[in-house]
Amino acid sequence: MDRKTAVSGQQITALVSAPRRVPRYRTAPCDAEMSPLVGDAAFRATVARSNNALIPANLALYLHMPFCESLCLHCTCHTELLSRRSTADRYAQAVIDEIEAKASLFDEDRRVTSLLVGGGTPLTIGLALLSQLIESVNAHFQMSDRPRPEMTIQVDSRISPVRDYDDLVRLGFSRAQMTVISEGRGTQQCINRKQPYEVVARHIATARECGFDEVDVVLRYGLPGEQPASLRLSLLKLIDMSPEAIRLVAEDYAPSAYPRQRLMPRALLPSASIQAESFLAMQQTLERAGYCYLGLDQFVLPGSAMH
């Protein structure tokens, strides 16, 4: 596919208004794809088959930290408020137990080349517990040394302390992901997410100063109370921060699956046609700024890891 191929307004409108949901790119399987039908026996059989492949593939790991300090009403991730530190302690130990149990199933010549720690907000559990998790991964899996594993962590500029970036680099993280929304006050109030862009800029700058190779930003749009002018201004501010990748992710309004979305004012949600117009306008703005369109919702700068 030609990276310069334009997407028409009619195509975007057809996708966002389709009666069936259109698959969306994710960095890890979403919770809707998880099923108790895939039990331990099925998992072990799948791993055994992959070990016996002619050329066994390297491994990519995902660690999910579901905790947040506050819940955003638009969110479609599996999250919960962290009210007690003991909950984080028990959860981290359960993840460590799972790492130990599953790592032994894979042949030792299979190397981990990618690790993503997502959530939720992983740093909600604290650096000490996060360090224990990474130490467990290093102790029980064979980590790639050439090249070194791409280690990514999702951060929240509202919560994650700027001072933690040095420690994250020491743990091996080289890539940060963060989510933002339009800076419009009405939108931020509607979804319970106050996020000043000057704080986002400080986080991106600090991550780079501390040694992160790449910072990726997800811009969520199609939210209640969103105004085209505010959305455009927000995108221009993001472009000035020069994140290596920007994803434009439309709101997935499904209150039957995500009950917290019922608290959003549905009457203020943009229509499918307005979402389509917003995407096309942002696509043009990003391409004029030098970002390359990879398809779906992904835009990257030339020279970035995904280009």
C-alpha cells in the first residue's frame, strides 16, 4: 500500500457509520478477545506447536497493569481505581507467578524482542513493584541482546511523575506511549480528564532528555463537546512537540460493553460524518507537517522506528 494513498471522506464515513464494528489497530489484544475457553491445556499445546516450528518465532510480551488514580469516562480499557496498595501488591505477585509459570514453557533459544507494559496507568503501582516485574521477566525469559528488546511503557502525563523517567530508562524502557484528548475545556470536563498540554510537552521533553528513543502519542477524538477548532489547535500543539508517532483514534461509544460511558452526555457526541471530517482534516495537517500515513490510524515521522 502506498503510504501517500489518500483516504476519501466517503470511505471514512462508511467505516465509522458501518453497522458492524470495524477492526482497529491495537498494540495488544483487547479484553473483548480474551476468553476462558482458551484454558491452560490449549495454551500449552499452542506453545508446544510454536516451539516445534521450523524456525520458532521470537517473543513479544505484554504486561497489563489495570489500575488508575481516576477513571476517564470514555475509556475502553480494562481498568479500575486503585484504592489500596495491598491490591497492587497482590496483583504484582500474581503477575510474577504467571511469568514464572509461562516462561518455562518456551524453548530457551526463543528470545524476547519486545515488551509492552500497559494499562491502566502502570506507574500507579509504583516504581518498586514495576522493578520487581521487570526483574522477573529478565530472570525467567531469554532477552534479546542484539538488538536489545524494544521495551515500551504507557504513561499518563497527569499522574506519572516526571522524575520517574530516569528510573524507567535504567529498567530498560526506550519507548513511551501516552494518550491525549482535545485541550478543549468542555471535552475534558465531559469525560473527567483534565490534561494541560504544557504538562504533556514537559513529559515528552523529559523522556527524551532521560534517554527514551521514541515517544508515541494517541490522540482520541470524537468525544463529547469536541469543537473542530479546538481539536485542530490541539493537534498543532502536538506536532510542535514532535512525537515520533501520532495515532488518531476515534471514540468507541459502546455503553453496553463499557458502562462508565453512560455517564457521558451522549447528545454532545459528534456524528459519524463530523468524525470523518475531523480525521481527514487531521490527516492533511499531519502530512503537511511531514508525518507519513502508514494506514488505519497511524502517522509517523521519517526515520522513526515504524517508518
